[in-house]
Amino acid sequence: MPDMSASASLAMTHFVTLAKEVDENKVTPGVLGFIVFAAMALAVWALMKSMSKHMNKVDFKESPDDASGQNTAESPSGKASPAKG
């Protein structure tokens, strides 16, 4: 297996020479930073639109109680369930 430290040090020497060419007072995110930010903004917009569509499908209205004095332990078929305990 080749020595990884030699290739890492070779890569670092190339990065150091590139870093010397960059003006330290004018470092900006550039086009790639804008593209990443725009992609994230579009993704958030799409997720919000999808969430809004799903939330509009939800029915928040409660059904009115026809008989408020009925036993709460009744099953949907109208028969009382056996008492537990």
C-alpha cells in the first residue's frame, strides 16, 4: 500500500501555492456558494409548498355530538363494551 502521507504532503504543497495567489481581503463564496444557496432555497420552497398542500387536505372540523349523555365506553357499533377491572 502506498504511503498516504507523501501524497497528502504533495497535495498540501499545491494548495499552499494556490492560497498564496488569493487576495485575503477579497475572499468571497463565489458562484459555487450562490448555486448551493439557491438550491437550498428552492428545496425549502418546494417543501413548504408540499406541506401547505398536505395541510389543506387535513379536515380539522369535529363532528358534532348527537347525544352528549351517552356512555363514552360504547363501541362504534353502538354496543357497550365490557367494563374492565
